[in-house]
Amino acid sequence: MDAERLAALKARFGAGSESEDPLFRRIIETQFQGDRRAWPFAGLATFCGAPFQADPFDNAPEIGLVGVPMDLGVTNRAGARLGPRAIRGVERIGPYEPALHMAPLTEARVADIGDVPMASRFSLESCHADIESHFGALRAAGIRTVAAGGDHSISLPMLKALGAGRPLGMVHIDAHADTGGEYEGSRFHHGGPFRQAVLEGVLDPERTIQIGIRGGAGYLWEFSTASGMTLIQMHEFAQMGVPAVLELARKVATGPIYVSFDVDAVDPGFAPGTGTPEVGGLTPLQVLQLLRGLAGLDVVGGDVVEVAPQYDAGTATAQIGAQAMFQILCLLVQAPSFRG
């Protein structure tokens, strides 16, 4: 090596990390105390390593990461009520997002604001009312949110809170369209939140795209196309490829939008820890490509649902869920209306 170049490298890096990139400097300042870095396996587990804030309404954060530990709407295997705890337990998420070259926890005031307080562990309707009330209060306080469920029925009360007065568009990544109707006496199960959200006037179907849909229950989801949603089944996704799907998504999902990610969108070979696994799904890399490709859209809220850790022996499903939550956080920070 050239002696002059070696001397320059020694001068810059000999005493430690001396990044000239302003973003990297900001990350280093938050991650290190002298030469010591915070242990990711010590202390209180929080979503994406964000600071914990017990009372979100006292010095409100700009973005709140919220747990919704409720799975009374499942139709197959229960257990997603433990999803928030499993996602919080994932140690190494962020702080840097390399493809978007950003570190959201240094670019916005973000906090883990705990779980939605719910009065009954037995009543689905009561839990939904509590979720809607809580997210309505967070919206009124100016706090944008990314939620971790819980089963997918939680999206309905959140959309009712966040879409009131201005129907939202949506990018929905899932194995199932979740636009089914009433069965066994309920319209509020995890197989039908988006039908109800349209009928409640809080979700605009013509600004909604559903990606990765597959499995044998397509006869339950005619509402999606009948209402004007753009539905990309998994076999169509495989033919189109990620760039073409993203091009379509960016045309459809205009205005303020919500991003809903069900971990069963991922093939169960990668993500077995979910209640309704469907073979033939997305890879984790494709999920990252899809979420990164939404950067710049006006994402005003989102959720990650259906992580059921008791079926997830190696924690792979929780890892994917935590990474998806981090990606949606990045989208909120980059949204045109954020701080607008």
C-alpha cells in the first residue's frame, strides 16, 4: 500500500471510528458511549430499540410504536397475542437502513409507548372498542403509529381511528385478502377487517393494493375486486416481479396511506410462526424490497400482525416481523406529510 495513503488511514481510523458521513456520525453518537456500545441483549426490550415512554401524552413523541396483544379474532391457530412481546425481544434491528440511507431513530422523536390498554381479555368487541379509542387519542395528540399485533382483526379499529374524516389508501402485504364477510355470527374476525373498513368509509378501495394473496380460500374475497381494490395474487407476483408490482403500487396507493403487513405473506419455510401459514409465499428479501420501494409515499400509519411465537422455534418469524416494523417506521419518517 502507498505509504501516504496508509498514513492517512491511520490518522483517520487509528483511534476508532471516525466517519465523515453526517448520518453515520449521528448514529455513532447515539450508539456509543466512548468506546462502549450499549448491549443489545441487556435492559428493557423495546420495539426496534426505541426508548420506552409509559405515557405517550406527556411530551408526545412524533411516532409511537404500539403493541396490540389481542388474538380473539383468529380462525385457525391462536397465539398472536404474544406477537408484540416476541417482536420486542428481537435484539438487532436498526439503527441504520442501508438501502434508504437513513436512521429513523435519529431523525424523528420515536418511542415505544407500550400496549393498548384493553378492559377484557374475553370480548373481541370490547377489545376493538378499546383499540379504536386509544388510536383515536394518539391521532388527536399528533402521534403517528406503527402497531404490532395481535391478529389482523386489529387493523379495523385502527383504520376507524386513523381514517375517520379522510379515508386512507392502503398497501396490504398478506397471504389472504381479509375481505371476507360474516360467519359464525361475527363480521369482526381476522379474515374480514378490510371489507368492514371499506363499508365503514375509512378505507378507499380504489387506492388499495393487496400483494401476495394465495391459498385455497379465494372464493371468500370477491369483495376485494368488486369494490375496486387491486389484488396481486402470488402467482401473478411471481410473473410480474418486484419492480413491476412496485410501479403499480405507487400508482394505486396515492394520498395518505396505511401499510399493513401480515407475516403469513412470507413463505412458512422462512416464517413458520403464524396462525394461518400458506405455502408458496414471499421471501424475506422480497418483503424488504417491497417495503423499501414504498419510500416517498405518504404513509401515515401501519401495522405488523399475526406473529405467533409458540410456532417459531428459531425466532425467524419474529425477526421478520421486527424488521418489517422498522421498515414501516422508515416510511413514516420519509412520508411527505410528516412534519408537514
